[in-house]
Amino acid sequence: MKTETEDGTQVVVNDNGNSGKVSISKFSHLLASQDRDFLLSPTGAQVKVSDLEGKVVGLLFAANWYPPCRGFTQILVGIYEEVKSKSNVPQFEIVYVSSDEDLDAFNSFYANMPWLAIPFSDLETKKALTRKYDVEGIPCLILLQPDYSKDDVRDGVELIYRYGVQAYPFSNDRLEQLQKEENVKLENQTLVNLLVNNYREYVLSHTHTGLKQRILFRLTGYCSCTQVPVDSLVGKTIGLYFSAEWCVPCAKFTPKLISVYEKIKHELAEKGEEDFEVVLISSDRDQASFDSYYSSMPWLALPFGDPEIKNLVRHFNVQGVPWLVIIGPDGKTITVHGRSLINLYQENAYPFTSAKVEELEKQLEEEAKGLPTLVYHEGHRHDLNLVSDGNGGGPFICCVCDEQGSSWAYQCLQCGYEVHPKAFQFRTSPSPSLFFSATSYKFRSATATAASGSAGVSDSGGERTLNFSGVRLEEAVDSRIGSRKLRLDSWISSRINGISRARVQSSIKSGLVHVNGRVVDKVSFNVKAGDQIKCTIAELQNLRAVPENIPLDIVYEDEHVLVINKPAHMVVHPAPGNTSGTLVNGILHHCNLPNVEFSKEEALSDTEDSDDEFNSHGSLESSCEGLNSRLSMASIRPGIVHRLDKGTSGLLVVAKDEHSHMKLSEQFKQRTIERVYVSLTAGVPAPVAGRVEVPVGRDLNNRIRMTAVAGPVNSRKARHAASRYRVIEILAGGSCSLVEWKLETGRTHQIRAHAKYLGVPLLGDEVYGGTKSMVLSLLRPRTPISLHSKIVKMVSRLDRPCLHALTLGFQHPHTGEQVHFSCEPPADFDEILSQIRRIGSEKVSFSKRSNL
């Protein structure tokens, strides 16, 4: 009898009852199967698994269909060949664990690899390895030590990117040693040991400056440079600018950095100081590109191709370009986030210290106190609400100036359109402002007055709240508009700081606007130079969630709860600009409840929880009480315990009384609610079943989008998120798949963000990458020509993410009974699935994976 132990041995008991330990290979246990004791080699020959004994072995989980895998594999090939070329180091091998779609794809990708591989047909071994090492995404590199006594390294991809061949033999001991060396380097860091090497003690500077420099380059194609000793830079604040001419983001950021650099240098020169400099660290692909790019810059540079560049990239863990590291006068790193500080604060960020940043943040807070809470911008059709870092705000990219902002923004709550406050022509104080640049923006004096002498009202605390009720405007249209047409609503909006166009339009329609003495109630009326305009802004009208006779697909109903099959494209609850046609409007009608009324100002003052579970909001019963008191956003979400995205179809539970709401909310909080979704994804996730536990947070570059953020839960304010998934059916030869999802948490866009993280965005999900063009590019190569037109037509009709809430289970809040409901996907989902099945379909068996 044989029994396996943890240390890689077998206990053998003979016929006499005596036992002993027999050593077996660690790698045979992992990589061999009952009918296979070999691995494939690039030549096609078979290599015994036992030949790996005594070697460091990397398990590479990857697939040719995922671009990051292809990029990482190229890097890993270089590391592998360098290690193998050194005869004085222990032996090293890599084994490819494929997630490719078919044998042809496997052969194509493996042809670029110099190492071993598990045969493509051995699905069971690949599944077992995926389970053992809990592989949640690709590429993934697990580094195994030959001795059971040593821990394996799970984050091999990061290790390779960060340390390269220096990480060999890829053990935890070596990793600790490298980290200690890094810490010592940081402690002993000086500008000289950063920029100087055995061959060079200087950086480059332009022989000529400004226009002359650029003209000479255009004439000669040569960037004339002189040498500046690094010693001469000691004691200054230095920006190390990692950039390249081929990089599109660099092309946008470099002109901004030049402007900020010149302003800082000018301000310092006025004080008789020269304490700031920038050094270009180029990743251009050739000398000509470097010369062309550097000729446009006014600062210093490391020579093209300098060997120190790789060391600097590794030292500062540069993860992409553009990247700006700020070094202080003492030679120590102030921040590696210089680019963000430049985007946020421009020249005001200098000298980039934490004390300076804290001062700027406080200044922003003070300036924002005087900003109107609701505005209209001519570039967008909806009202924009002022949001802050703690009230739905945070880092953002302005849709007008394309600059990064922080903390305060004007945001459309319906579609995520965001604008930096400086894009508006109002000013809150005569002092210099971080929001507004006097050199770039012109501001006018207010011409509107209110009957009370103010365009706003003050509460008991003395804080000014703009609602514009009763504001009067009497003014002639400026002759500078010439002969061009200008709408009446647009002109009035431009003359009253911070007012929304919707508010102006309401006043016009109410007959409160006169043009040359005559009432004009047409918002699109064109004004001309010299017209005399008189306008009084109407009282702010309350918004209403009105009962509407909207057909509801009710799956279950009793006196306590409703279970509804929500159609795609229906919004769950009202919001400013979208107060009708929602699920709440339909529920109010179905339950014979009165209107729920609230002011737009009140609605916009509350922030919606980013989770999809509204544990703090009221039931149908409580939402209709106390309408004379100030209402919260909860008042217009009667009974809503959780929500589905507008484009998602499927099951939703609604509470009909306070007790039910409390009990259901508690179940969501405790995560005992059973929720199963099905989706169609672009590609097949690898592995085909698993658990994704990656925090989900707001995408810093697009606030209407969430992103799965690997790393600590608190990074970028991401929140813990976990989803289980399994592939039910592989479609169209691996182009798509039918995937089942079980939610352990309920974050905004959780499934959509986790699907993107796995490299398989949902079909039709334009926000997360499942675009029509991507879907077509996957399907066309595998589709018979006879079906091309049908597939194109099908894809053209994709107008939502293919995601459906299939199953909902919970404990009934009154009876305590465990209830389960299910609802098949709607016709649009089913039609797409049927069309793709015509190309090809393969069921996936999970007889041994019942835990998923």
C-alpha cells in the first residue's frame, strides 16, 4: 500500500507490515499523469518529467489570444535564454500550461517558446494545476523550487517585470535580498549615484535654446548638445521625465510639462534662484526619434540608449510612460507621481513636497465652498452637479480641457460627463485660484441680481446656497456677437453664472422673459446684437417620482415582497433628468402609492452608494411618510434593496414594507442572498472555472467605468469584490462563451469589471471593451462565409451588455422560508446565443468541480 505525504514522499507498507519512505519527484507529482510521464519540447521530442528534478521550474499559464500574454512571453524568452546561457548557475526550466482555444492556436504560440510544455490534449493536468495554484488571470508565472522545504513564488510575472534576470533563482530568499538591496539604495540614494556611471558623469543640454534650437534641428536633422556635469545639479529639485516620441499620452503631456517648467523657471529667476531642472529619460526606439523629440524640449537629457536608463526604470518601478519622478535637493525621492501633480496643480505644485500638496488641497477645499452646486455646460445636454472626493468625486479627466483634475468636479450623474470647475466663467474670490487661471480664462462681473439682493439664499449657518429663484437680468445683447445666430436660452445661461440651461428654459416657457418689450416663450428664439433682454428666473420646481402605468413582469408577489423580471434598458430608480419610465415609477402605480416629490437641489445633494445594495434606503411604506420634511435620495427609491444596471435584464426583489426592507437589506449585508447571472463573453476565460477576488474601484480615467484593481483593497479606493464563474458552453470555436456568475459581493459593475480583468469583456459592453468591432473580429474568422451577413447584422443590433440576472434566492422576510426564483434570458439575449451556436458549440463538463 502507498500513501502520499506532504513532503513529496510515499509511505510504502510491505506484506510483512513494515513501512518506509520512498522519495518521488516533486514535478512528477505535479506535471505527469497516469498515462503520460513526459513533456513536449520545442523540437517535438518528449522530455521525461523526472529530468526536471533538481531544477527551478516556472509554470507559465498563458494563451495566444490575450495580448498581455504575448508581450510578457517575449520578455520571458529573453530572461530564459540569458539564464540558460550561464553555465555557473543552477539549472532552470519553464513549462507552458496552455489556455489556448485549439491545437492550431497552441502550436502557433508554442512555436515562439524555447521551453517545455504540457501537451495541449491533457486538459485534466492543466485544470489540476490551475486549481492548485488558484490561477485567476493570465499571464501567470508560478516559480517552483526543487526542494519541498522551500516556498514557491506565486507572483512571478511581477518579479520578472521588476527585476528581470537578477531575480534568479526566483526564490523568496532572493526576493528578500533584492528588496533589502533596494532599501539600501533608497537610503543611500543621491543624484550622482542615480545619473552617473563608470562611463559618464554628465547629462546633455542643448547647445542652442528656444526657436534657434528648433530651426537648426529642422535644417540639419541633428540635435546639437553640450555636456552638463551631474555635480552641478546637486542641491536642486530634479524631475526625471520618462518619455518617448512614439507614445501618444507623452505627446499630450510633454507640452503641458514644458509650459509648467518654463513658468517655474521664470518664477525662480525673478527670485535669483535656479533650483529646478528636468532630465529626459528616453525610451525612444532610435537615435533619430530621440533627436527629434528632444529638440522640442528646453531641459536636460540622458544620452539615447544609456545603460543607466534600465536601472532607473527598475529603481523607480516605472510602469509606463509618461512618468515623472521628483528628486529633492537632498537627492532623495519626493514622489514618483509627478505627472499627476503637474496635471492637478500645474506650476503651483512646485516644489512637489507633501507639505505643498497638503497646502494645495486645503486651498481647493476653501475655493470650492463658494462654487454653485448645479450648473449647465454648453458641451453637454444635462445639468452638472458639483461633486467632491468624499461625495462621488476624486481624480478625473476633464471632458473639455482634457486635463486631469482632483477632488472637485462638475459631473453629470446620468452619464459621467465631467468638467473641471475652471471651464466655467464664474469666480468665487479675487485671490489667485487653483481652479481658475487668470492668464487663460476671462471672468466677468455678475450682471444678475435678485429681489433680495442676492442670487442665492442663506441658511442658518450663513452658507450661501444658489437656487437662482427670483434672479432678474436686464441687459442688451453685446454687439460683439456680430451677425451670428444665438439662442435665447443659451445667451441667458451665459449671463447668469452657474445657472443650468434647463432652469432658464423653464423660465422662458413660463413667460418670464421679454425681448425688446415683448414676451418670448420659445427657448430656441434667436437673439441679435442690441436686443434688450429682461428675464426673471422662475421658482425651482420640485421633481416627482410619479406613478406610471408601466407594464411590470412580476415573477412573484405577496403582501410583503415583489420579485420582478426587469427588462433591459429600464432604469431602476429616478434621477435628475430621468424622472419617468423607471422601475420605481411602475412600482408606485402597481402598489397604488401617491407621488413622491423632492427638489432637484435636495436630490443632487445626496450621494448614491457605489454598491448595488441600498441598505440604508426606505421601503414603499416609509418612503411616503413625512413629505413635508427634507427628503433624502432614499425617498425616490421606494422598496429598492438592490439594483441592476440599466442594460442588465433579470430578477430584482422589492420590499413592500419596512420590516421586509430591513430583513432583506440585512441578508445583502451578510451576503446570504443567492444571485446567479449568465453572460456572453468575448473569448473564453482561463481557467474555464474559478474565483475572481480582485477589488473593484472607480477608473481614474473614466468615472462612468469601474476597474478591477489588483493589489491592496484600499488602493485607489477600491472595494473588496469576489465573483465565482464557470464556462457553461464554448461558442464559435472559442470566440465567445456562455458563462455563469455567482456573486459573493455586490459592487457596481462587478461582473463587467471582473470579466474585463479576465480578458473576456461581455458582448455588447462598449464601456468595458466588448465593442462591436471586437466581437466581429473574433467571430468572422470562424464563421462560414454563408453566415457572414447574419453575424454582421446580429452584432450591429448589440445595444447592451449581454448580462442577465438568472436566479435570485433569499429567506422570506416574514415566513423565514428559503425561496428561489429563476427567469430565462430575454429574446435579444437568446437570439444572439442561437446565432453564435450555429457557428459552433461545445459543452463544458464540471462533474469534478461541484464546488463552483
